[in-house]
Amino acid sequence: MTKLISLAQLGWRPIFQQTLTLEQLEDGQVARVLGVDRERLLLQTEQVQWHEPAQKRWLSLPMDERPTVGDWVWLKPDTPGTLTLLPRQSLLQRVASGTNPKPQLLAANVDTVFIVSSCNADFNKARLERYLALALDSGVMPVIVLTKADLTDQVDHYRETAQSLHASTPVVLLNALDEQAAITLQPWTSEGQTVALLGSSGVGKTTLTNRLLGDQRFNTAAIREDDAKGRHTTTARQMVRIPDGGWIVDTPGMRELRLGDASEGVDRVFDDIVELARLCRFKDCNHQGDEGCALSAAIDRGELEPDRVRRFLKLKRETIIAQENVWERRQRYKGFAKVVKLAKNAKDLKKR
């Protein structure tokens, strides 16, 4: 199927060309990964779009070195085994849910992330902070998009609360069913730009994607009335071109977002707390009421919200755990198991 499109329209940047040799530019061609499944990649060049069988050698590499949606690759189309992954400008990834904390790739070379929430019971500051940390750590510009603004009389409350999480992040309120929604988001969806949508199930991500695309390309599902939570409607990642010329990546809804080593992103979301913590008397301050703790003093003066500090410390602990290697993680689990055992033995002694 012929698809005439320029590299610039695909999102190509001059910096990518600097990673290729003259010989590669003459002997092969570059393509962008528009979709990924277990057995093949959907590739797009200036002239054609096709499915390329996934090479088994990728399975032996770390997850973050495998191709994902949005990646740029170089290959000789008629020569198997030549596909090469080009260096990325950005990479969105999370830690997969479950007991085995493996990284899960979401999208690469994304310019903007629409962090989608809704103006109802789904709105959650802690969850938004997680998404912000993920985006900022990945080198992607975040935009908080609050949907279902037409269904509340507290629009200003939602806007101000979202803006207070990170002052430099744009906050947009809209009705995803309204044609005006696509116009509101045009500054981030122009030709060659790539945006990804992140958010929980049921917040209107797929509805918003369909609005941007101008058709009902993806399935939607109604939310539950009792808790405003929704069901997953997107099950695979793919890049689709929108009428404004940009590209959109609609990712599956996330009931849980576990951060990996996103310490830099967390520090940027809570940059005011990080700066204040530098004034603590001791460098190893735990910020739990320690003597000389600048954060505790600020809370006592009413300058910091205790809940916000707790959320910051929780995310910092999570990123520290993510930095552990396998041996360190096993040692921590063994230490925890020993504490549990000692506590159980002490309890048994009291019963005797």
C-alpha cells in the first residue's frame, strides 16, 4: 500500500541523520515504527507502509533496547537482519504491574504527552504527579488535559488544583465530545509532531483520540456510575496520523502506574520541596520529624501541605527501590522477611 509522505511529516528531525553514516544513507533507508505486536513491526517510509517480521535477536536484548512505537529504524528492506534501532530523543516507559518489575515500553520519540484525567471522582492529585514525573523524566513535554469539563460546576477548582501540581505545565479543560476539543489542542498536534495520551481507564482518552482523528476509529466504553472508573478499551499501542498533520499514540488505560528509576522526574515535579530539603541540618535527613528538618519546619509554618510531602517521599522511595539491582532487591526482601519472622516469634511467646 503506497503512502507518499515526507520524513518531516513523519516526525524526522535533523539530529537523527547525524547518527547515520554516509554509506548507510546511500545503501539503505529509514522508517518509523507505527505499530508493534509480538511477531511484526508496522513500518512507514516516505514511499510505503508494510509489516516487517520481528527479528528473534531482539528478544535477547534488554527491553529498552527493543523497537517500540515511535522509534526510527534503518534497514535494507531486501536484506533480512539489517534493521537497526536509531538513538531516541525520548522514551516513555513504566514498570509493568505484577511481582516481576520489568520495564514496559510505551512510546519513543514523543514530543508531547497529554496526561488525561476527568473532572469527576477519577481526578487524583497523586496519580497526576506520577504521570508528570514519568513524562518529565522521559524528556517529554507534559500537558494536563481535563475532560468532561461540561459535567461539573467546579471547573476553576479542577484547573487550579491541577496547575498547583507543576506550575510550568499547561492545563487544558475540554469536552472530548465537542468539535472544539481538537482546535484547543492544535498547538501540540501540528505537522510532524508526535503526542501520546496517558491516563486511567474511563477518563475519555479514546473518545479524545477519536475526536482528534475526526472519526470513530477506536472503540469506547462507558464508565461505571458508582465510582467513575472505566474499562480498558485500547489494548495495543499504535501511531495514527491526525488531520492536523501530527501523530497520536493511544496507549492502553492504566489502573496502576509504577515508576521505574524516574528520580529526576520526581525531583522536577516537586522542585520546591527538593530545594527546601537542601536546608535540612543533616544531609541524610529522613524528613520524618528529624531534628533540623526544613520540610517539617515549613509544614509547621503552614507553608507546605503534609500530604504533598508524603506523596513526594513515597515516590522517592519507589525510585530508589527501582534503582536496586537483583542482588540488592533480594537482600532487602530477606531483611523484611527476617523482621516479620522475629515479630511472629515475639507474638507467639506472648501467647504462651
